[in-house]
Amino acid sequence: MATDVLAGPDDPRRAAPAEPPRRTRRRGGTRSGETAAGWLFVAPVIVILGLFMLLPILMALWVSLTDWNGQGSPFTSRVPLVGLDNYTDLFTRDGLARQNFMTSIRNNLYYVGIVVPVQTALALFLALVVNNRMLRGRGFFRAAFYFPSVTSSVAISVVFLFIFANAGAVNRLLALFGIDGPQWFADSRGVLHLLLGALGMDEPPRALTSGGPFGLAWWDWLSGPSVAMCSIIILVVWTTSGTFMLMFLAALQQVPETLEEAGKLDGATRWQRLRFITLPSLRPTMFLVLALGVIGSWQVFDQIYVMSQGDPAKTTLTPAYLSYRTAFRDFEYGSGAAISFVLFLIIILLTLGQRWLLRERDSGRRLRRRADRSGAETGRRS
């Protein structure tokens, strides 16, 4: 000890400091235990989803490739395998299957094209109204606007059947103004055809009576929604706007007040603050509302089943109801399953298209601006 103290720092007799003990890592220790525990917790959910969701989807996909009539099991060798014939019947082969399917697609296109924009705009307007702090009784109006969304769709559909009957409340209200109300669920003419008829064009042009894609004439594609479909559209917009209003309201309450105050200080009008501050902040919620609206509009079934069942003259026929009718009424389960998978593909493609359209197009420019600002601030500080 004395020699170590007297020895200099460069003296070889000086003892080197003791090294700390090394910790030995256990292979597959905590990480493997956490992984096993995670799989153990999610295993019940995976099993349930696999048995009651993934497996039925695969079974329905197999049925869409067969000519099963609902008798016996579809997985026996006695069921004829037709391959993609059920799908080609919907697009390429002339026949009743393609005509019905394309008619349902036309009806649903008009339905989606009206319901989604109207219910989104109405929901946003209602959210802006009930979000106003100067409005008295905001809680009452929120509950009143949301109440139709929690009511049974079947019950509301039955009520609307009485309202839009030939001697119902709507036609009586129109009679007070000297207007003869239409036969809502008996007139198969489209709205555009009715408007052209009011202008004196009762007969379609010859150029529009033939041709057209997928077996329908251009005159049929340009008919517009029927009167019966318009009544269903009114019902759906009224019942769904409340739910989307709550989504917009929750998003509006997350917009920082400092942005609104900064806009006021800069002299921005109310419309400018709405366009350049509020709406950009609602972009994620807007995508959610539009995606849910498109999905729900293509899957409409309850109102069609209760109110019209595809009539009059198939002007309210939709792919979802056509799939049900083909499978459970005509006992063509293969064709019904094929229609459902085509509908599923349409919804997926439209959702991806919405996601692409609502993407942040100027995100790269914003990142460059932030980088330039940070670089300028760093240069100033240095």
C-alpha cells in the first residue's frame, strides 16, 4: 500500500483500478417474455375474429365460385364449381343478371352522389351552429339533432312510408300550395326525366336510346334518382347527419382558440377563418366522415327492404339488396356472394381514392419551410 502511494502515476508498480463486473445478458429474457404475454392476451381476439369473421369470408368466397342452391353443404363434390362465371355474368354476358346488377349500380351511384355531400355539409353546418358559445340551449339542440341517429331505422322507415303516401302529410302540404304531389312509391320515372318532361321533352333522343355501357342505354344512365329514391335519400340524410355532427363537433372543440384570435387580429373575415383555419384543421375528421358516409351509402339495405324492396321498376334496387334477393329469394347463392364481393371491392377502391384525394399535398413544402426557418434562426443565434 505504501509503495503504491509513493509511486508516481507512470510507475508500473502502481496498481491498475479494478474493472466493474460485467452484466451478463440473458438470451431471450424480458423481450421474449413480453412477446409471449402479448400473444397470450391477443389470442382470444384472434381466435374469435378468425372463426366468426375471416372463416365466413373465405367460405363466402368459395360459394361465389360455385353454383350452390342452398341445399346441403357447399363444400361437397356434388356442388358444381363454375369458377369466375358468376362474376362474368355481372359484367360481360348479356342477361338479366347483368341488367339487374348495372341497374343497382346506377341507382346506388345517384344515391351516394346525393347522400354523402348533403349529409356531410349538413353535419358540418349543425356542428358549427351548436359549437357557437352565444347559442342558448346548446345541450338541447345537440340532443335534438342527434336523436334521429339513435332511433330504429326500421321504425323511422315505416313512419316515412305514411308521410310519403299518396294521401300522406307531404302531398297534403304540397296541395296547400296548389301542387299535385307525386305518387312517391309508384312512379318509376327519374327526376331528370320528370324535369325534361316538364320542359316538353317526353320522348328520349334516339342517340340516347341505344348504346351505353354494361347493357344499359344512356337514357337509363341519365335518368336521375326516382321519386321513391328521393324519399329514401331524405330519410337517410335526416337520420345520419346527427352522428357526423358529433364527430365534427368534437374536432371543432380541438381547434386552438389562438388560431381564431390570430385570424381576427389579422383582419380575416368569418368566411376566411372558416376556409383557412377551421376546415384545414378538420381534414382528418372530414376524411373519416366521408369514408363512413361512402361505406354506409353503398351498404344501404334496411330502408330499401322496408320501404320499397327495389320497386317501382327496380329504381330503388341497390347492390346490397340485390345480393340478398338473389341469394335468399332466388336461391342463387353463388351469384349473391359474387355481388357482395364486387360491392366490397368497390367500397375498398373508393375509400383508397378518398384517402388519396384528401392527402396532405403540400406536406413537403411545409417541411421545407420549417427547415428553412429553423436554419435561419440557427444562423441568427450563431
